[in-house]
Amino acid sequence: MKKFPWKTYAAWILLAEAVGGLSGWLTREGTKLYTESIVQPPLSPPAIVFPIVWAGLYALMGVSAARIWMAPPSDARRLGLWLFAGQLTFNFFWSIIFFNLQWFGFALLWLFVMWALIAAMVLVFYRVESLAARLQLPYLVWVAFAGYLNAGVWLLN
């Protein structure tokens, strides 16, 4: 019987959650100020929704990346992991740009690049393992929705 690689999954999930957690911790004051003083667009969810959704998305990101990590070595695998690191870096800094600096226009441009990195990652992941790519689709959709929210905040403020 093949042993389940729980340590690999745990490591990748912890990495993704740690990036999200650190970003959330660094932007806690900016997020509070945002919630209290910024005009938000229609369809904006209650503030409590965001940490719940993001925790789930970071877990899916970690599972997906672990599956790619465990795949046989290939150029697509290596590129996919680089794209994963790139989009996660953009993800980390978007919160700082948006909540702490409140550079809403620049944050929207940053988010476009992040979305493109995620889309490229999904396509490359699909070449390595289709389930890993499909696990990233909720993230891609949520970031598109975040783009709508970001654009709304920029236009309304």
C-alpha cells in the first residue's frame, strides 16, 4: 500500500496559509480603516467573508502546489512552481498596496498582473496534472471578483 504524502501536503498548505496570514497580519490596521471609511461597491461581501474564503483558497493553493511538486520532473513542472511563487508574491503585496497604502488604481493594475500569473499557472499546471489546475479555478474566479471590487473602490473613492 502506498503511503499518503501528508507531510508534503502539509508543508505546501502551511506555506500558502503563512503567506496569507502574514499579509493579513501586516494589513490588519489598513483593513480596519478600509472597512470603516471607504465607500464600497455593490455586491461587497461582509468583512467576515474575506478571511474565511481566503483560508480555503490558500489551502487549495497548497494542495495544488503539492501535487505539482510531487509530479515527475519536467520543464512544465518547474515553470508551474515558478508561476506559483510569482502569483503568491503578487498576492502577498496586493493587500499591502490596497489596504495599507490605499493606492487603489495601482492595486487594480497589480491585480491584473496577478490574475494573469494565476491564469498562466493554471494552464501550466494542467499540462502537469489536471486536478492541480482545477483546484486553482476557485482562486482565479475569486481574484476576478476582487478585481471588480477593487475597480469599484477606486472609482467610488
